Amino acid sequence: MRRRQLLALCASGAGAVLLSRCSRGQTQSSPQSQVNLPKLHTSTNGLLKLDLEASVRQINLGNRTVDLLAYNGQIPGPRLEAQPGDTVRIQFQNNLPDPTNLHYHGLHIPPTGNADNVFLSVGSGEQVTYEFSIPQTHSGGLAYYHPHLHGYVADQILGGLGGIFIVRGPLDEIPEIQAAEESFLFLKDFVVEQDQPMMGRMAGREGDLVTVNGQVNPSFSIPAGGLARLRLVNASNARFYRLALEKHPFYLISTDGHPLSVPVEMSELLLSPGERAEVLVRGEQEPGEYRLLDLPYSRGQMGMMGQNRRRPGMMGRGHRGPGMMHPNNQDSPQTLAILSYSGQAEPQSLPPKLLPVDALAAPTTERKFALNHGMVPGQGMVFLINGKSFDPQRIDTEVALDTIEDWEIANTGVMDHPFHLHTNPFQVIARNGKPEPYRTWKDTVLIPTGETVRIRIPFKDYPGKTVYHCHILDHEELGMMGTIEMKG
Ligand code: C2O
Ligand code: CU
């Protein structure tokens, strides 16, 4: 197992609670803020151009200084914003000790060449220019860039790498949404206290410090009477977030960067790794402060896999130590951030409708996938799709462009797995045979243990080879990834 370079705990910095607020078009910080707030890079004249460097940096996190992996020295990495039709040119410099690359999770762009190519390896000390254009018809929404070189992904994401990629679009032009206070919440946990046992990889490693935009318990604001628009990314290696906001329901408006047709009210929202969601919140309570909570959720039973090597000392701090037998089985709500009323807005109602979501035609092909795990002598636990562990040389699934397929994905193991397909988004058709209550596009869907989810995928525009995998990145590294070749 490769050694990680991160996580050396250094001298502690000042214990300031870091507060910040990102509003549309600008990045602001409160005066006492000490973190590097993610810099915003927007496209001009149809071109988004920037230098992006990955390196090991000392970052102030919570009240300590930690060695992390960062893009441009920032946690999270710079926020990138483009429009449909734009060209994106990123001069990428790898100053990490290991090879890496970039994946643009949620962008419908080529999976080949110097675009969204997970098979491209950028060696330590090397530079590569990523260049692609965002299709004119691209949906406006929230995407997530992060490293994706097999063998290094989990360590590099747990180490800190990742950032937000926004495509602006018609959703942003809906008057009620335009008037809403926009906040970005990049949810990510870090290991600051201890190294992780191997057992943690099987469960999927969780850090002991949970942050929002690299900050511990920051606040974001809502005007009294107005709306807040929360744009959420689960950028964690393995941690799930079961979110609820005190006294405020969520109105879901977008999933994985794709708008819904109408807002859907929900009291809580589960985000598994790789998933994004956008919600509106109404500022209709007594002005004050309300906690954004992460509620208890169990994502499986490691104990049932016959693995029983955990010693009490491996638990780590808190209820959700990294080597847990019952991953994520915290027993009480944790506070992630504070919603704080500030100012007054013209009373604002919810937008009655958003953007149309077209139904897909019937599929021409149906496939079945089973997610499971098994013991391999000498290798330990491996994670499997249809009984196979990842092999980049093998083509597991061959599809024809301009066709529609249904994939029925069954989780026959004992842990939840968020299933992510690159390049082409899909619609969830049914869960356990029950039709999905509303239509929306996704690129990552949670397949809970024992359940079966049917998705419908139109394969469009780009030939080439890419992957689908579990977005608990330790599971991906341990084999739960398959290859797909799209043929024109
Ligand atoms: Cu966000 Cu293949 O990953
Ligand atoms: Cu998994």
C-alpha cells in the first residue's frame, strides 16, 4: 500500500472561527478570516483560462495547520465559472510527489485527449494543458473537478484536492433564483489527528474534521423574507451527509447540475460522495441563527463481512472515527454550518416552475450490474462489479452512440455504493421496481445495500472510453470500477 505524504500535524494556528460568504460574482471574507477563500475564475470573451497547480501545502484548517494537497494553495480549489459554448483552457502543473490528473465530474465533454480523460497521467513535475469546449446545449449547473488517476484518487481526494466548476445557464435567469442569496457549500472531511488503518479503506475512509468550504462551522446568510440558494457538493472520500436545516425545509431545484421542472419540498437531503444538489430556503422564520445539520446515517455493516480486526484504539476521535465497523453510524446530529439572517429582502415566493425535463424514449438495450465485494487470498477485500475487479485494459461495456440504454444496478453487498457514470448523465427510472416520483438528471446515484436502481442513459456526442464506478473512492481503488467504450 502506497504511503501517503499528507496529514503531518504541524504547529497549531489561531483558533479563529472562520466565516465567509460567497455571493454571486464575488468572493468575500469576514475580516478575521484566515483561509485562502477559493478564488473565482470566470470566462471572458468565451474563454476560461487559468493556471492550476496541485501541490502539498500547509493549510490552516479549523484551528490547526495541516499538510494537505491543494489546487493553487487553496482548500477548496479555485471556483471556475463558464458559460455554455465557452472554451476552457487549464494549464495544469503537477507539483505533487505522485502522478495525478483532472476529472470534470458533471461536465458533458469528451472523455478523450486533453479533456475529461481519466486514463491520462500527469507525472510528478509535469505540465499538461487541458482544453475542451462546453457544448452550447450544456445544462447550467454545479460540477466538481477532482483528481482521477486510478491508484491515487482516494488518497488525493482525502488529502484535499477538489473544486467547484459552475456552468451558468437559464436556471440562473429565473427571477426568483436570481434574487436569491447564492452560497456554495463544499462539504469535505479531512484526517487531521491520525493515520488510517487498512480497515478504514474497506469501509471507505472518513476524516475526523468536517468542513464546509475548508472552514469549521462557517455561516452563510439569508435575507429575512427572501430566498437563499444553497449549492451543495459532497466532495468527501466516503462520508455521506444527511442534511437538514433547523426550522427550514429545503426546496430542491437541481440535482447533479441539472434543474428540476418544479421545486420539490423536502425536510432532509441525503448526499453521497460525488453528488451535488441545489436547494432554495425561504427566510420566513424569526431572524436568527439556525444550524445546518448532518443527521445520523448508517451506510452499511462492515462487521458482516467477516472483517473483525478493529481494535478499540483504532476508532479515532468522536463517534465517526475512520476505522469504524459501522461506517458513518454517528448517533447524534452534527452541526456543519450556521444559516444566519442578515438584512431584509422584498418578500420573495418560490419560483412556480423551473425548466422542462424531457422524458426519454424507451431503451434499445438493457443491462444488469451487480455491485458486491469478495475476499481474494493475498489481496484481502476486493470490490467488484459483475464479479470483476477493475482492469483498465478490459472493455466491460460497449455501447453505441445515439442509443438509449437502461441499466439495472443491484447492490448485493452489505455497504451502500454511490454509482457514478462519466460523460453522459442519466435519469433514475425506478428504485426497487417503484417509479421515481419526479424526473431529473443525475450522474451519481446511491444504490443502498440490498436495493436495485434502474437508470436510463442516452449516449450522446462523444465516442471513446471512460469509466463508471463507486464514488466511495476507496471502493473504486479496491476494484469497484468498470470501463465503457462508446462507439460512433
Ligand atoms: Cu467524481 Cu469518476 O468521479
Ligand atoms: Cu462503494
